[in-house]
Amino acid sequence: MGADLSVGDMVDGTLRCAYHYWRFDGGGACVATGSGDPVPRGAQLYRFPTVERYGLIWAFNGNEPLFDLPDMPFPDEDLVLGIEVYPLIDMDPWILLCQAPDVQHHRVVH
């Protein structure tokens, strides 16, 4: 569902997703679900090639990047992306949209 694993917890040497409590070992394989359901066959994290630049983590959707990020005619610190918060929805819209039909998330977290 696109949960941010950086806000997860370390539990018994595994990374636990804060959204569904699925747990992943150091190789990225899912070793447990928070609901106690069997781990789906092939449930594993994919490691995207990444680079940090302009205040963001850039990920290539494939095994190897096909190109480098372009150089800009400005210092990197002048190109850092800012975040704008809207007063009516103080969360990323995907969080609100994904939680409504997600029964497993509600069973485990709420």
C-alpha cells in the first residue's frame, strides 16, 4: 500500500511496518503479518536504486538507472523541495484514501 517503512519499528531483528505490522527480515522477505494471517508467498521488499539530491530521495523503478540526475545551474541547497501543509487535511491524501477500505489495517492498528 506504499507505507513509509522509515516510520516502522525494529522488532526481534526485523523491520515492522507501522501500517499493517508486517515484519521483514534483513533480506527484505516478509516473515510475519500483524494480523496472524499466513505470509503471502513471495511477499518481499524490492530494493530500488536510490540517490539523495535536492532534499529528496530519488528512486529508479527498475534494476539499474538508465541515466543520472541532471545537474542544475544552481547550488543544491537552493533547490531543496519544501512541503506545503493544507489546513483542512493535515496528512498525505494517500493515507486518508488507503485507510478507508483497509480492513487488515483497522484490525491490527486501531
